[in-house]
Amino acid sequence: MLRHLAPLTRLGPWLLPLACAALVLAGALPATAVPALLGEPLLWLLLCAFVLAAVLQGSGLAERLALRLVAGAGSLSALCWRLTAFIAATAFVIPSTSARAALLLPVFAELARALAAPRPVRALALLFPSVILLSAGASLTGAGAHLVASDVIAGLGGAPIGFARWAWLAAPFALSASAGATWLILHLFLRADERRGVPTLPAPPRTPLTRAQRAIGAVTALTVALWLAGPWFGLPPLAVAFAGALAATCPALTGASLPQALRRVDWRLLGLLAAIMLIAEAMLAGGAADRWLAGGVAVLWPAGAGPRTALALAALLAVLSHLAVASRTARAMLLMPAVALPLAGSGADAALLVFVCVQGSGFCQSFAWCAKPVAIFARQGAFGPADLLRLAAPLALGVTGLLVLFALAVWPHQGLG
């Protein structure tokens, strides 16, 4: 079913106007719904996150911090674990896996030049995109699909999932999956003596941070801290995001201007996200969700199967969906109505199924064309298709099992479903 719907994802920049026109002409949405998108808080939150990320990328601060963090690694294994922690942390700052890959590629290049040996370089080349993709699920702004899921869960009557609650729910899963990927890479692609070997690493920059780098570092750290602590202080995430974006684009403070940052915003992703939110609103407002819940399960589901089986099937389909649809946000658009809502007719909570589908859709390491970060690092020539499949097979099983474990034993106790 997903493969039949996959051509929708190739509409690219035309998806928003086509979706808007079709929904309005069909009467599924009033004409006022389109301009109302301009007031959608989640879109503005993502835009502010893009602005903050653009300034951070242009500052060179992330590369300096990464090289300083790994400088003291006493073994290749320690280097990989330190990199995993740093890469995962960038999910809370950079709202796009492609942008994170571009940000971290110079770090990989520096380390690859220093290590020189093919096997360690191959391990690092696989580590970077794997952790980028799996750790993205930890943050509400880590991928556009998360904003769609938050909007749909609220539309289904669930409690709104803000930045802090998303991290509370998703960060343990995303970090566990990232750690699992790192462990597999270390043991599948490196011998024991290579893991214990002391790597030759590039020396961190000796020059002190510039005033602008210190400023953007402070602004970024404060923004993320207030996003996480906002619920305790009554601070709306959008207000924090606006303040962070304005501070980051103050020329006197960081040397960056708002027009410069806006030119680096991924407007195509924002347009795609807006279109998907319109589709979700039409589906929920028009009663399509209720029809899926009532009748869809009869087609997809054997009689007598319960909610636990539904959650396991949703996890499996979400993990496999990258083989049919290359865009993470597009996968979320297809998985929610095609998988999550029908399976909710088995008795499983619809909001929990949506969350499972969105988290599972973050796995996309099987082939270079499945995700831009994988393609970016594949172009470095350090690994080939066989290496990806060698990693993807056990990793897919591990992520699916972890997803089922969290869906059954962790997330319900955290108040989801």
C-alpha cells in the first residue's frame, strides 16, 4: 500500500498548492484554513529553529566543539562513543537530518584524514549518518515528521506534545537506538584490537573562540534549556524560539543577520510540512479518522488479534517503510492514515500508534538513496552498498524490537496511550 502511495512524495514543491486546492475544492476544508496556516505555532517553531541552526552552522562552532570533545579519546571505541553523544546532542539544535549531515561532514573529514586506515574510516563513515538519523527522534524539531505527529495526536484528543514532553518520551528510545547502532558498528566492522587501539586524532584548534562563537553558543544553549524547562516556568516553546532566533540574528551579538539566516532556511520542507498538516486536519475534521478506526481494521487485521500485535505490526511496517518512501516526513504522512489509524481499531491507542509509526520511520539506513545523510556520507567513498546492508539487517531487527518494548512497557507508563 505504501508503495502505491509513494509517487505522492515526488510532487516536491508543488505538493502544498495542490493539496490546498484539492482540499478546498472538495469541501474537506474551508478556504480560511489555508491562510490560517500562517498562524500555526508548529510551523513558526520550526522556522525559528531553522534560523537558529543557520547561524550555528555558519559560525563553525560545532566543528570546533566536536574536535575538542574527541581529542582526549584513549581508544577508537571511546572516540565512537564520544561522537555518538555529540551527534545526538545536535538533534536538539538542528531541525533537519540533512543539515546535521552537512554540519558534521567537516568533522568526519578531519578525523578521516587523521586516522587514514580504511577500516576505522569506514566505521566512522557509517556511524555519522546512522546516529544522525536515529537520534533525530529525540527532539520535537529533529524532523518535520515529529511536528506532524504532534498535531495529529492533538487532533485525536490526546494531550499536546511540546518540546519538553517529546524529549521525555522519545529521547530514551532515540538514544538507545543510537547506542545500539554504535555498538553494532564497533563489533561488525572493527576487530577487538582495532577497537582498543589508540587513534591518532587531529589537534583541536588552539585559538580561543571568537566573541561571535561564544555568543551563538550561549544563545543556543539557553534556547534549548528553556525549551526543555519551559513547562515548569510557563514559557511557551514558540516564545522561546522567537527570542532565540532574534538573539542569534543580532549582528552586534553574533555577526549574523536575519536576512542571511532566512536565505538558508529549508522552505521546501516547511511547505511540505504545511501541506501534510492540512491533509491531517481534513482527515480528522471530516471524520475520515473515525471511518478508518471503524472499518479499516476489518481489511488489514485478522479476527481476534489484539492491541499488542497491532503495536508490533505498526513498528515493523514503520521500520520497513523507508524501502518504499525516501522522505521521512512523507513516510509520516502515509503511515498515519494507512497504518496507525486502521490498526487503532484493534483496541490499541491511536496516539500511541502514531508515535510508534513516526519513531520507526526514522530508520532508513538500508541503501544510500533511502536518506540524504546516508547519501552524503556514501559519496565520501568509505563504504559501499554491502556495508550498509550488513549493518541494516541486524539494526532493523534491533530497532523494531526496541520500538515494541517501548510501546508496550515504557510509553504507556509515561502517559502516552
